[in-house]
Amino acid sequence: MSKITARLFREAKAQGAVLSETDIAIIFRVSCSLVSNYVTGYEDEHQVVLSRPRSEMDIGKTLTHKKLAF
């Protein structure tokens, strides 16, 4: 499920949109915390930062792409 979630974030970005974890949770009809777990697990495993409002616009407490620079 984390690969599908990551794919949705990447495809939205490619089309000029940014999906939030809440958007994904609504699409899949699951909790936001479950989507958050998918995202953090995927990001940790693949050493990437998925495109979402937190990472793209520096909104919230998520570290942006800068965390990979250190």
C-alpha cells in the first residue's frame, strides 16, 4: 500500500498538483494516521521525500528535502 500511496503523490506532482495525506486517506477510505505511516515508512526505506503540502510548502512540522542534505 505504501508504494501505491507514493505513486499517487508522484503522479499528482507530475500533473502540477500536490495531494495531502488527508486527500489520500479520503481516496482509500482509511485513517490519516495509517497514510502517514505508509508515507514515513516509504520515505525511510527509499531515502526520498514525497511531494505533499508539508514538504513542498514548508507547512507543518515535516522536514523538507533539506533533511536529506545532512
